[in-house]
Amino acid sequence: MEVAYAEFYFAYRSYYFDPLVGGIQIYLVFHIPSLEKIKDFFCTLGYTGWLYGTVPVIVTAWHCSYYVWGQNVFVDQPVPGYYLGYSFKPAGCIYKQIDANTIVTYCDIMTIPVEGRNIFPGVYRPSLDAFGGWVIGVYGRYDVPCFGELHKAGISTDVTSGPLLWYCVDMNYPFIEGTPYKVTVRCQVVTGMSSAPGDSGSPVYVLTSSKAGGTIRLLYAYGILSGTNLLGMTVLSPLDAYHLYVKYT
């Protein structure tokens, strides 16, 4: 008798993983006409979901495309090199142009359509004792109490955890490295978890105590990792700061 079965693929975070989940490395490439050059950026895939409930998208940090508006951006998973999606104008956050060099926005989140791939509302290895996490809901900014524990799964520092410290802190970021452009992101959430370059875009979530066979953890999606502040604390954008409707579960 012949038996067919599927085996879970235990891959490094940077490796290909199907269906698409959070916690794996993505590679964004885009053109900046003012600099007459192609730029690239390594980040972590935050979440997958459905924009307006129907369009499959990946969700990551907006600054992974340097807050580029109206420019072509495409996403590749670098090992072994799977094309994920393309957007002429990434769907980012509400923003205000203050002057030629200054932009104010209200989150650091963008969505890019997934092309020809399946998506799955989960996080790859969201804790050290599980290989997968199932998104069962989405928490708003204040659904997590102050000093409540948050977690993230990132390409650089793997799984880290820490308390929520502040609900609303303005952060300044360079718009494009090597230029005078600046972006202020209003009302970011500050946490005590650790992160490093490359973790940008990581899924930030709350783990529940429920388990299934010791391998799946249930979680509530909370935000997208944005960066670190001057004190080295991790800063994130809560998902409810994003103005477009994305179905994560």
C-alpha cells in the first residue's frame, strides 16, 4: 500500500516557506529617480492577509521601501529566490507633506499584492517551543495593557519578547539614507523587546496559553516592527493605525 503524506518543512527563516507566513526574510527592490540608482532593502515579512477582504497581500514595514510613493517596488524571498509580489504604488499610511524634505505619517505599515502564491494567516516559529502560530484575532493598540508582554519573530534576532512601555511616542526616521529627507511617524508603540536591522517588518503579537500538540501556538496579531529608539527599545506600529482594511485571520 502506498501512503502519501505532507511533511512540515523546517527551514531557516531566510529560506522559502509555503504557504507564506510571517517571520521570513524578504528582499525589496525599488528605483529612486532623484538618486538615479536602484535601492534594495532586507526586511522581515510581517503578516499575510486580504486587502479589503479579497486581495491577497503581504504586510510589512513601510520604510522598507523608504516610504516611496508612486515608484515600482517588487518583493522577492531571497533563498532560493521566489518572486512574491509587485506594486507600482505600495499601499502605505496616511501622511502629510510638511515641506520638500519633511513628511509626517501615522504608521509604518504597507501592503503589497501577492502574485501567484497562496497565503496563510500564521507566523513561522512564533515561540521557541512551536513551529507555527495561528492568527485567531487582531488586538487594537489599547487591548494590550501597559507592561503586557509582546512577542516578535524576526530574521535577525529570531523570537524576542518584552513589555509594552508606551502607547504613543513620535519617532523620527531618515526618509532616504544620505539625503536630508526626514519622516516623523506619529504615535508609535514602544516595547522592551530586543531587535536589530533586518527585523523591520516583523510580526508583533500576543501569544495565548493554548497549544495544539506542543507545536502550534494561538496568537493575536498586534503590530509591525518599525525600528529602535535612541535607548535601543523596539518601536512598532499597531495594526489599528493602518487606514486600509486588511483581514488577517
